[in-house]
Amino acid sequence: MYLQNKINRSIISDIIILLFTGIVLATYQYEKNLSPEFFLFFIQIVLLWFILKIIYRFFPKCKMLVLAALLIWGAVEAIWGLGQLYDYFPSRHSLFKTTGSFYNPGPYGGFIALMFPLVLHYWLTYRYKNKYIGYLFLLVGTICLIVFPATLSRTAWIAAMAGCLFVLLSDKRFIARLRLLWKRHKGKCIIAITILTLFLGVIIFSIYHLKKDSADGRLFMWKITALSIQESPVKGPGIGGFPAAYAKAQMEYFKNGNGSDTEKLVAGSPEYAFNEYLQIFLEQGLLGFILFLILSYLIIKSGIQNKLIGAAGSFVTLSVFAFASYPYQLWQFPVVWVLLGTACTGETDSNNRIYRHGWKKIVVFILLLGALCSVSVITASRQKIFYQAKKEWKKLQPFYAMKAYENMANNYEQLYPVLNYEPKFVFECGIILNAIGQREDADSIFNRGLEKSCDPMFYNVKGRNYQEMGEYSKAEDCYINSIWLLPERIYPYYLLTKLYADSLNYQPEKMQRSAFAVLEKEPKVHSMAIREMRDEVKKILKEKEAMNEQ
């Protein structure tokens, strides 16, 4: 009966994966094709889930090899980060010293955090059975612990503590000692718990104030994402639909006069929600969100019941990290999600070897595995097209920086059908077409950019394009939309000043108001560009004043 329940849990998790995949396929906007590369990657992730589940069905012990490989991966990342910390290896980002193989210390910290529950569980398991193996896990944990604080990832710290606490509370020896301690020293335990609670409160307060603006910014992002979900809670816009939906909600929020000074200051144009659950809710709708939560619960529960506490603890860490970061937008974390998920829900009967099955089952196993691998290869070959296009684009970027627009226009237009999901490429392509006088085509490109990004610069360049076409009212609408999206940005006010100062669209009162905003608004960061804009606005005002005196 117990074995039957384990099999049922495994099948249920597979069914939920299929249902969630069905929702992703149903909600994806194929006509817009907003994220083709990530869409193909999602299909590969689903295929990887079933490939591993089939392998575990016939070779249950393989999951231990997978978890060992995951620990080795984590150790390599930790050593890589240590090398960067002590200047032996170069960083992947010019502004941050310790990033591992990632481009940002935040995700890197999240990845290192995943190792602690696994290491802790196997150290607790082997320290009595085989102390040398226990020391090996302790060594891996120590290396990770040395580099972990350098990531300055508050979310990763909290996630690591949650995963390790899960492992400790699942350890029978640890629980037995806690109960014994409570019986013998109840009064001292209450005092210790009180002190610990206060200490944790101080830590949380300190973590919040470590990067207060960043924390406020994430809270605001979650608020706007929640407002965006309210627009269409049942059916989301699908993979890649977050930026446009977020931009619309943020513009409406500020347009209705709801934003406080702090919210206006911390508002941004994020690529992700920095909360994977909210982003899944927004993009896949209510049903997709519920299915994902159920699946996460089943994975953790199966990990406990299958006595894979370390894997379940790491999955808890990943799930907590996903509350305030964007791990599922990077290829490493979905892969780890599948490795941990399949390990927790996969076959655990070590006696269930392949030779115990009939030849018909073995043939089905081989055919099904071959079919899944073939589909995976097909999707990988399709992804190769995007990879090659990006290589070509990278070769063109130095010429774009030199503004050799005439020479590059054809190259960009040839790459556009493949790379029109990359906001930066779309932006560059639109700028090139505008520069060579193809303004109607540029306008179409900028519209595509607004579907793929919530960056107000697309409104700014679209407005400039309209202004050059003589469509001043449309240009004004674009600049105003840019202001509603990010009210504290000075650049759209500068563009409005130039628009109202145009001799064919001269509007002195509006020009004065927008010029005042340029001159008086406090920028988030003082820069040479701000000074240049203010100097030019002063020059425009003087010229108009001199003309009026004449």
C-alpha cells in the first residue's frame, strides 16, 4: 500500500507538470512570439523532467549520482567565486567582484545557498557512519560558507537559513535533543527563544536597511505586479508578457495620482517581477499559479517521505529564494529545479532494476526515452539559430557604437526576424532605421520594443521619431507616457521642452512648465548628461526670450 502511494504521488506530479505545460502552451502569444528562446527552453526543461523520471524508474540509484553532480557543481561555483574574491579569476560583471559563472552576485548567492541544505543533511547522515565522507561534505560546506557573505544577497541568506532549518527539523536526532532540552530546561529555553527572536528581528531589520532603496523597489514591483494581475487574473499574457503588462499597470498607477514620493523615486522598468510566484500568476493566470504551488508542495512532501531530506531542503531554499529574486529566468535554476524535483518524486525502490521488468517494458522504455531525447535535440537545434544570430549581432555592435548606421542597416534587418525578442537589439535596430530616414519602419520597430520591454526609452525614441515626421501630438503622447511610467526621470521633460520649442509646434506655456521640471527636479543620480540637458534647456529659454523681445 505504501509503495502504491509513492507511485501515485510520482504520477500525480507528472500529471501536474503536463497540465502546467498545457497552460503555458495555451497562453503563449504565438503571433507575437515574445520569448521564443525561453519558450523552447521551457519545453526542454519539461523533457528533462520526464527523461529523468523514466531513468529513475529503471535505475533508482542514478538520482544519488545526480545529487552528487549537483554538489560538485556547487563546489566548483564556490571555488570560482573564491578565486574572483582574491583576484585569481576575472569577474563576469564590471561592477561586482564575486559573481561565479553568473553575471550578478544576487543569483550567484542564490545558487550557493542551494548547497547548504544538501551539505548539512549528508554531513548529519555520514558523520556517524563514515566520518571521512562526513568531513568531505563539511569541506564543501565550508568553501561555500567562506564565499557566501561576499555575494551580499539578502534573499539568498534568508533562503539558506530556511532550507537548513527544514533539514534540522526533519532530523530525528536533532528533534529528540530539542525535546530533551525543553523538558530539562524549560525556563532557560523560553529565555533563549525570546533572545533568539529579538536577535532575528534585529538581523531582519539590518538586512532591510543594508539596501533599503533596493528593498523598497522590490516591494513596489510586487505591488504593481499584483495590480497588473487584477487586469486579467484568469488568463495571463503568457511567457514574455510580463514587461508590457507591468508597464501598463505602472503607468495607470501614477496617472491616477496614487504614487508616493518614495514610490516615484524607487520605481523602475524591471525585466522580471523579482517574485517568481507573482510572475507565474501574471503570465500563466490563476490556474497555472495554483498548479505550480501544488507541484512545489508535492515535491517537498515526496522528498520527506522518500527520505531525501537534503534534496527537499535545497528545494525549499530555491522556493524561498524565488520569493524575492528571478531564479527561473536563468537557465541554471530551472535545471536545478528539475534535478531536485525529479529526485524527490522519482522512483526510490533500489530493487526495481531494469532486468526485473519484462522485455516489452524495456522496449517501451527505450523508445520513449529515444523520442524524448529526439525532441530535445530538435528544440536545441532551433535554439542554435538564436545563438548564431546573437554572435552576428555582437560583431555588429562596435559599428553601431561608431554610428556607422548606413553600413549596418541591411545586416540588422536580416537579423530582425530572429532577434526581435531582444529589447536591446530592437532598440538598436529602430535607432538605425530612424537615422537613415526610414521613420515609418522605425515606428513599427519601436512598437515591437514596447511589447517586449517596459523601458521608457522606447517611448522617448518613438516620440522623437514622430517629432521628426511632423506628428507632434503623437510625439507629445509618447513623452507623456514616458513620464507616467517613470515620473522622476528628467529626460522626457527635456524632450518635451524641445518639442514645445519647435517653431512648427511652439507652445510657450507648456515649454516653460517642462523646462522648469528639467531645471528643478532632483535627479536620482547626478551626471554629465543631466548638466548638458539643463544647459541646453537654459539656452533654448534664452533664445525664445530674445525672440519674444524682438
